[in-house]
Amino acid sequence: MLSWLKRGLSGLLILILILTAGLYGLLSLSLPALDGKGTSDAISKPVTLARDTLGQAVITAKTRQDAAYALGFAHGQDRFFQMDLLRRNAAGELSELFGKGALELDKKMRFHQLRARSQEILKLLPETDQQLLATYSQGVNEGRSQAGIASFEYLLSGAQAKPWLSEDSLLVIFSMYLDLQAGTYFRDEALIHLDKLYGEQMREFILQPSQYQAALDGSKLPQGRVAIPEPISREAISQVTHIKEQDHYGSNNWAVTGALTKTGKAMLSDDMHLGLNVPSIWYRAQLNYRHQGEKYQVTGVTLPGTPAVVVGSNDHIAWGFTNGYLDTADWVVLTAQDKTWQVNERIALPNGEHAVYELTMSDYGPVKEIQGEQYALSWVAHQSYAVNLELLRFERTKSVEEAVALAPHVGIPVQNLMVVDDQGNAAWKPMGAVPARTNPADIAQSSEHYAKLWQFNEVQRPQVVNPQSGKLWTGNSRVVSAVAHQRFGDGGYALGARSAQIRDRLLEKSQFSEKDFYAIQLDNEARFLTPWYKQLSALLRQDTETQFKYQIDLSWLDDWQQCACAESVGYTLVRYYRDSLIDTVFVSVERNMKKSGSSLTSLKNYLEPALWQLINAQPESWLHGHDNWQALQLAAYEQAKQKLAAEFGPNMAAWAWGEVNALQIQHPFSKQLPILSHFLNMPKYDGFGDSYMPAVQRPEFGASQRFIVQPGELEKAIMTVAGGQSGHPLSPFYRSGFEEYAEGENTPLLPQVITHEINFVSKVD
């Protein structure tokens, strides 16, 4: 019997080994060739595509057009499936890959008709840009097909890869609109629901300005006391609904002029906060080419699917972005006199089937029903000026002055451009598409107030160049003056605590190096949570009995270290307490918002001032069954502990922030097939940051890259990316650079030792 069991186990082991070897063998067939020679009729002269030890693409070409081909080839080799998801998500075409399970998501995307908009915008682009997109697209398709066998994602899903089209590159830019600006119209929609339920008083209460304001001119929005509104119901509510925390797509950036560096060159820091996935959203590249007889070299990160360097340096200037959060969307309430019509959107499904989505359109934009009324969405992404290739011009810009002049004409989601040059200049300016209408609103406007200026891009914008202090900063909160704020509106600004902490760090010093900037990027001091630490500590010490009950908790709190440090249990307790207190205090508002089909999620980052006002005033009408405010706060704390215990076990020692907030970047396939996790995911690391501090980090959200540079001093420049270059799990570049990112170490911006090279020649020659 035992011998049969041993034989059976041995046979099973052999079978597993054979299957594993077969799987690896099949996957290896789809690995791209990184060395050799190629020909293409898309290029005019010989082109070289090299890769360094990180897999960074180093492209040398005679023209920008030929460089676009090689960049497309590299993207097609390393990232095609990722690009496919981006274009399909924006166009509402995921159901063709994944079936009916993706149908509802596709319908949400079809609301914006971005495929049709991309096709129309493509026709409006200058001929040279159309040609460049066509050349890039041919590079993508030839790079993808070079391996001869579909990548593993298509093998697992059974789907077919479709050729890349020029319009698809515009869809990838639209995908960034969806990531960076959908929160703007979700915010306004939530405010419409809130206004209908509670009226203007509750809206003003929730939207009141916070103490954390860090505009570049030092201006403050008035913080006068707002009257506390009455909740709809005072009844006891035992079941508390968690108000989800919305990832605040944004970023940090700051700069100093050359007066504050040893070299006399200005210096820039930029880290863009996005969802962290496998593969990383960014792709490292250096482009070397000639234009009108002059040599250009630009190094940075590209977005696979597009031919531009998004953030980087040409050694004359360097530029970086944070999401601007100006108000770029308005809901328009329609009347019976406003014309509407139906559009049928056909959504392809596998096996040749399709579904039909009926979309209502109006002169103001696509229409959605909100609490029984029809509202049209006017959004900047629906305008013809939303997308273009003007970002390419940054590659050949040589001064801050030229860069700020170009900024208003670039067709991307509006960003806080931070730009520096080798002459020591530094500047900030909103860059990207901004509607020229001058009446932004938090809630819906009537159609009679709709401004035709929506059809035009606003080119008159504020800017700050070489401030007297020599220091500039942004972090997704209000940057413009209080006066300009009235003109450009609030598109979902961050609270401001992060920006204020960056500003304060800059004000602490009078001279800076790359090391100083990196220290700010990794700054995880819990300045924002310090008042909450004091409030919770006082709550647990309110009397002898309470202090005795929570003596273990207090010991952890006393050692909280005032940082989002990996070993800090006290930080976890404070963080979870505040979150639970928001749920408990706003329980009736959230419950009523849910009943109306909405939520406070889009407004959660505004709640801090209102929450403190309620704690200090302690109105009985907001107790919802608790005896008093101390009892309410203790109930919230207990709820926070129950949540931690349910997820991490009852032993409080296991609640260290590094484990609770561990960095766990996953491949989308491993989420559906956990057996692939070890094979596809990035290694797990202890958490080192959080929200409301410069070191932003959640398990799958945070700084997607860290960039520090002085133009003219690129040998010292840093570009650390949250993942490897290749999307193929057997590639040596699948995890390249991730360890340095996770451990807060430096990765050079410039390419290192070249390890692979493909040489292309023109078929025409």
C-alpha cells in the first residue's frame, strides 16, 4: 500500500513538473527578441533600439518620426496587453475580451463615446502628427507580432489581439482623463444628491475650507464658522456603513531655483500618484534624434500606447506634473424644452455576439437620470481641444519661458506643470485642457446658464515664475490664488495637508541637493494625524476605569512614533480610529445618500473641518442613539479594533502599520487566478507611507515613480519606477527596478550599460 502511495505521489510530482515545464516552454515562445536586425517601410533611415540593464529603451534615430517607430516597437514588444486594456477601457470595449462580466463597465465608458471622439480628433491633428501616430502604430504592431506567438494574457483568456490604430493612442490619453478627472463629475453628482436631500446648509457645512491651505501666493479661503445642519433623522442607528476612501489620483511636485543649489541649476522633484499595477504604468525611454539639423536627447518615462515622453528632461529643461483639479465638468439640469435624442451603442461580445446600450444625448453632453430628473454632463474631455500631441514639443523646448508659453496648448487632463531649466529658472502653470467658461459650479446649472465658451480652451492662466523665495510646490490642493479660485473652481481638490507639509519642508532649508529632495519624497511624518493622536489618547484616558480598560492600547499609542512607520501599531490605531469615526458620525448622511443612489465617498476628503466642528460642538442631534459624544467616539474606536481583528487577528502586535498597509502590487490576472500570484505579482513589502503626507502609499496606490533632476546635471538625476519594463513574467526586466523603489533607493535617470540592441533599416533603401 505504501509503495503504491509513493508511486502515486511520484507520478503526480512528475506530472506537475511536466506541466510546469510545458507552461514555461509555451510562455518562452512569446518572449520578444531583444537583439538582431529588422526592416520596416515605416522608417526612412537606420534606427537603433537598445536596452540597458533595467530594460530601459534607448532609441537612436535620424528623425523624430523614425524614433516614434522604435518606441512603438518597444511598447509593442513589452506592453501590448496593457495598452490593449487602456484603449478598450476608454472605448468601452472590454466585453469583447472578457464577456458579459465587463458589460456594465463598458456601458459606463460608452456614456462618453470616446472611440468616436478619438476618430474625430485624429482628423483635426496636423498632418505631421497624424503621420507620427501612423508610424508609431506600425511600430507597435510590428513589435507585437515579432515574437510570432501571442503573449500569455491572450493565451489564458483565449482572446485575439487586434492591430493598434492611430486613434488608439488618443484613447490611451482619454484613459488618463478617466483616471484623473472622473472624480470631478462624481463629486458634483454627489453634491446634487446631497443638495436634494439636505439643502444648501449641509453642502456648505461639508465643503467648508480646511486649515490646511498651501496656495503658492499664501492666500486663504475664509474659514468662518458654518452653522451645523440638522440630520434628517435622529433615530438610533446600530449598523454603520463604511464610507470608502477614494484614491486621490494626484502627485507631489516641487522645485527650487538655481539660487538654492550648489550648481546654480534649478532642481525639480516629481512623483505621480496612481494605482500601482503589474506591469507599471510607466515605461522608461531615452530618445536621441535630430530635428532641423539639431541633436536632441530626451530621457524620462513614456505611457505605453502614446509616442511622447510624459515626464522627463532634455538637459535644457525638466518637467513634471501633479493633477490640477481645476473644475472641468458641469452637470446641466434639462427642461422639457431641451432637445434630447437616442444613440444606440453596439458593444461587441465574444463569438461575434453584441449588446446594445441606449444612450441619451443633448446639446450639452450625454444625459443621465439623477433622482428622477435628466442631467447632461459637460466635461472638458468631450471637447475637441481635449487631446493633441503638443506635449511632444516639450522635447525641444529649451527654457522655462518657452515651456510656460506652450503649456496652455497641450491637450491632456489639466496638470500642475512644474518646470525648471539649466539657467536656474523654475515655474508653475496649469497645463492641459481647461474650458473657457467662467461660471464653474458645485451643483447643476440650468441650461439657460450654459456657456458656449465650453467649446473653447482657456489660454489665459495664472503662473508663478522664479518666486522671491525660490521655492514652488504643489500636491493636488488649491495652488491658484483665492481670487483665481473663483474663476477656475474646485474639481475635487485634496485636503491640503500634504502640500502644506511639503511647503514646510522646503521652508526649513536654504540650499538643496538631490538627497534632500528624496528625503522629502519619503517623508512619512504624521503631522496631519497628530491632533487625532492627541484626541484618541485623551479619550482613552478620560477616567480611571477607561484608562485601565485600554492600558494596552495606550502603551501602543504612547509609542506611535508620529509616523507611518512599519513597526508602529499606534499609528494604525489612530488611522483606523479617525476613519471609523467618520463612518460613525456621518452614518445617517451616508445611509440617505446610499438610498438616493449616491455616497459620500467622492466627498470624503472634505469632511475633516466638519468632523472637528461636530466633535467640539457635540450636538445631540448627531448622536444617533449614543448616550453622549464620548460614548460615540469609544464606539467608533471599538469598531476600528473589530475591523483590525477581523482582518489581522486579535493580537494587537500584528497590527503594525507595515503589515496593515503592506505594499502588495498585483497583476490583474492573479486577482482572478490566485494560483498565479507568486509567478505574476511583485514581492510584498512593509508599508512605509500613507495618505496626507508626502510619502503617499497604500497597498496598491502611491508614487508610480520618483523623479529628481537638475537640467545640465543629469548624471546625478534619479528616476525610480514602481515596477519593471516588461509585462512578460519570464523577461529579465519584469521586476527590474522594483526592489530599489520599494526600499526607497535611487535608480539613475540616464541609461546604464547597454545589454541588448536591435538595428532597423528601411525597406525603402
